[in-house]
Amino acid sequence: MIDNKVIENIYKKYSRRPTSLDELNIPLLFEAAHDDHAIEIKGHDLIINSLDNWSPFHTIDLNRVHAILDFDKVVAVVLHSSIIFISKTSSKVQIHLRELKQSIFDRVRGMMCACL
């Protein structure tokens, strides 16, 4: 089961992009993901056709992908601030958006504004 702790560990472990696209497990997308996703690779773009064309996750530059991971029911495409969970059994896609942490400057500015 993929819970918040697992997701945070994924972000921590795969915080950097691989040095080469050869390090990504790209064949896993074609072997494990359900056929309804109609996943394609065009040049350096990963295209997930089960998502609408207007979705920012429909076409992803492979240079932005940190990892492609295999789980029991999904294949996960890990990016810097999001993870795309592609179902192995249906056309379902779930996206986890990472909550961005405030910088020290933002926190200090927030405290100063609250005092006014």
C-alpha cells in the first residue's frame, strides 16, 4: 500500500534526476501499465494518452523524470514535485503533488506581516 510515508520516502530517495536516461526503467511503462494508457515515447517526451491533452502531465520531458518504479497495482513516474501513479489494471491515473515548503525568508516575512 502506498501511504504518505512511502510517498515521502520516494521523494527523498529520488530527489535527483539520473545522470542518464538509460538508468530509468522505461520498459516497465510498456510492460506493466494497462493498455488503455497508450503510453508513447516520442523523442525525449513521455506521452500518457489516458490523460487529457490539456493536462500538464500528458506530455513529460524524460529529462525531468527522476525514477520509474514498480508497485503491486501501479507504476510510479517520479518527478521533482509530483508522482504520477499509472494503474496496471485500468485506465486510472492518480497524481500526487508535493507540498512545497516555505523558505526561511517566506516564514520571516509571514511573521512580520502577522505582527502588523
